[in-house]
Amino acid sequence: MKLGINGLGRIGKLSLWRHISSKYFPELVINVGREVGSSLEDLAASIERDSTYGHLGNYLYGYKGGRVIENLNNEAGTMVIDGLPVKILRQSRDPKDIAWRENGIRLVVDSTGAFTDPTADGTAAKGALRGHLTAGAEKVILSAPFKIKSKGLDMPTDAVTCIMGINDEMYDPARHAVISAASCTTTCLSYMIKPLMERIGADKILSASMVTVHAATGSQEVLDRLPKTGASDLRKNRSILNNIILTTTGAAKALSLVIPEMKTIGFIAESVRVPTSTGSLIILVVNLQDELEKPIKRADLIGIYKDFAGVSPYLLCSESQNVSSDIIGYPRAATVIESSETHTRTATVKVNLPAAARTVMGVDTLDVSVTQAVIYGWYDNELGSYTNMLGDLTERIAEQML
């Protein structure tokens, strides 16, 4: 079974690297929708070199790795990468016009970020995610959260958001054709929240908030530029080289799609972008209701994460003192918990009871023990964490299509 990838931006290119490495798929078909440079050799050079992760050959074979792209045929748009046949499509950027059917592609990963609405018709004039299905694919995986543009529309019944190891069992091969792999931040956050849900319980989590200190993405400008007509967020046009930039994240909304219990918890998610190429950090603050005689301590939280890491290949609990560059390329880790910085504070809060409760209980106030916990989780928002997780999800879906 072949795999199609639409787009060779950051996630598309690194997904190509990931699948070249695993060789689960015997052939890859990549749509870029246009000519790149002046020849296929220019595209090959872009695939083979990366400013963050280095050379593809080194990624595959360490310091002994050399050139791994050969047999380029510019007319046919084909090349061989580390022994794997790769075909490049350059004719169309609209999903419905991509030659998936002609190339025998049943499964597509869309990494363009341009088509995120699962309700948009596949024949839409400006292109749509479902256009891949119109073009012959049976299933499409979106490397971003879904965004329904029209208010009042529900999530289609054939669409689902899945994160490996969190809720991938929700994927139904007979039902789902449009799958979102969420985002790098939601993926990391889910591995910080789920262990607490399972061991402490959603009913004991009073509220939570998070801030992601996130590496730069393609939405930031290298140098200051004038905003587009009608733009409301002027910060996006400021240079990421010189600034820490406040922005937004849809992680809270997306998290409730993969962990439905989050809908019962007051949760706030914020984001700032910083001048690094990759390697991001979530600072999670959780307010927990616990027993007066036995408050939740730092050691309890570390124990919870260590136990979860013992059964999940996607969570690591680190005893080291990490910085962001230590996380770059970290294999198969959705989240790296910084154990040394996890800490808690417990206080007894007096809660004023409503009149009806006072009559029944015979007291005016109730002492409640509340513990505030601060937990740090690192993630390589490009290759190490997100793209590896996306690749595993892609292969899981492909297995059920054979």
C-alpha cells in the first residue's frame, strides 16, 4: 500500500523523513503542486537538508550517513530515497485535482494546513480536505486540528480526532474517513492530563490552565511586515527573531475531543512564541481537591507519571535538568516530564455554604483541602514528538486498510 503526502512544509517534509526511516510503506507519492526551483534536483536538495535537524543521511545513519537520494528523473518526477521509490506530483494544489486515483493512493496525509474544515464539500472551488476523497483517496489524515468555519455545524459523523495512546481506539475504520491528528501542543498536553485523570479522577480536578512556550512556526514573520487587510492580530506581523510574541492556541478545545472528561473542568490555554526553531514547553497548573489528612505531594505526581511512562512508549519522565535543545529529535516522546521542577502547594480553603446546606449540615463553612500543582512538559513540536506520533497513527490506520 502506497502513502500520499500533500505538502512539503515543516510537517510534510519531516513526515517524509519519518516514513523513509520506517519503510512501512513501499512507495511514497508527494504532492507539492508546483515546480520547486529549476529542477527536481533542487527539490531533492530541499528534502535532504534541514536547518534544524541537519542532513537526511545523518538522521538515518548517524555521522556516517551520506547522500541518500538518487535516480532522479525530472520528467517523470521520480527519485529513490534510501532505496524507497518516491514520486513527486507538481500539477495541482487543489486536493480534488491531485492525481491520487491515477497513482493508486488510498491513504493521504494532508500537511498543508490550508484545508482544515471537515464539513467543507470536496468539490469546493478553493479546495477542501474532502477533496482528497473526491480525487480517489479512501481516507485522509489532517496534521492539524479541525476548524469548522460555519457556525452551527456539527462535527461530521465520519470525522474523528485521534492521538496515539490517548484515544486512538476511537477510530472506526468502517466509519471514519477524515481523521485529525490534533496538534503538537494538544498531543503533549494530553499526555500530561490523562495520567492525572486516570489516577486522581476528573472529579478531583477543580480547574486547570496551561501556557505553551512554543518555538516559532510558519505563521511568524522573520522581519516586521505590514498586516494584511482586515488583520486583527498585529503581533503576527512582528519579527520572531527579536520578540516573544503572544498568540492563541486551540489546545483546550481540541483536548476535549480526545479526552471528553475535560469538558467538565474549567480549563484555560494560552500560548507565546519564542525565537527558537523547535523544542517547546507546556507549563500546566492544576488545582486539585484532596483529603485534608492526605494532600497530594510532589512525589505522588512524579510517581503517577513514572507509572504511566512505564506502560506508554510516548511518555518519558526525566530526572535531568533539561533545556529546549535537549528535546530536539527526542524519539517517540509526545511529552518529556521535567520531574525535578514538578511542585505542589496545599492550602485549606473555607467555603461558605448556601443556606440550604447550612440547615442540613449545621455549619456555615466547610474546610476544603486544595493542592495547586505545577507540571512542566517538554516536546519537540516538529520531528521528535509530533511527526513521530503522526507517523504511528498513519501506520495504524493503514494496517486496518490492508
